[in-house]
Amino acid sequence: MSQCYPFVSLYFYRRSTAIENKTDPDLLNMAFTILAIMWLACAVAFLVVTKSEFYHTFTSTITGWQFTIDSYNKSDNPETKMLTVFDNHSSFTESIKPEVIAYMRDNWAEWVRTEPAWFTPKFIATVAELE
């Protein structure tokens, strides 16, 4: 929506009769044209630098907490599961907290034994915040 506000503002400015000493209409048309071209160039540049596999995120209605829970549930990778939980706000995963605790209880001994790269003292310290 915010992408449309400059155009809407210019539209209402052009239609307004309450503003004295209005700008020359030709100058307004030129300003609108420049604004539209710059907006289009920025939109195209943004899409060019964005990976195509993320295009769906611009039209998706999924919320942040839904995405976080979905990522946790769909992953079989312990690193992905744990970082999904602990790298997001705790309110995102509040509804699956018992499941996360059970998953960690079932796998903690294995992680201590194998010491995966993500199983750092910093990560372990954040686990205490879960409870």
C-alpha cells in the first residue's frame, strides 16, 4: 500500500481546490512522470536482485509465527529446527513449546556426544531462556 501513496497524494493534490498558488500543471505532469518512472525502476531493480524462489513471499498471507512453526514442523534437520525456534521471537513458538522441549529432551544426549557446529555454548545458554 505504501508504494501507492505518492501517486494517491499527487492525485489529491491535483484535484484540490483549497490550495492556493498551485504548481504549474505541466510541472505536475512532469513530476508525476518522473515519480512513476523512478518507482518502476526501483520495483524492477528490487525484483532483479531478489531470488526468484522468494517471489511467493510477496503475495503470501502466512504470518511470521505460522511460517516459523511450519518451518520447525517440516524440517528433519536438528540445526534448522533449533535455530528456527531460538532465532525467532519466543511468542512465535509459544504454541509448540511442549513439543520443542520434548524434541530437545529426546536429542540432547546425542548433541552433547556429537557436538554439531550449531550446538555452541551460546545456543545452550539460550535454551535456558525457553523454560
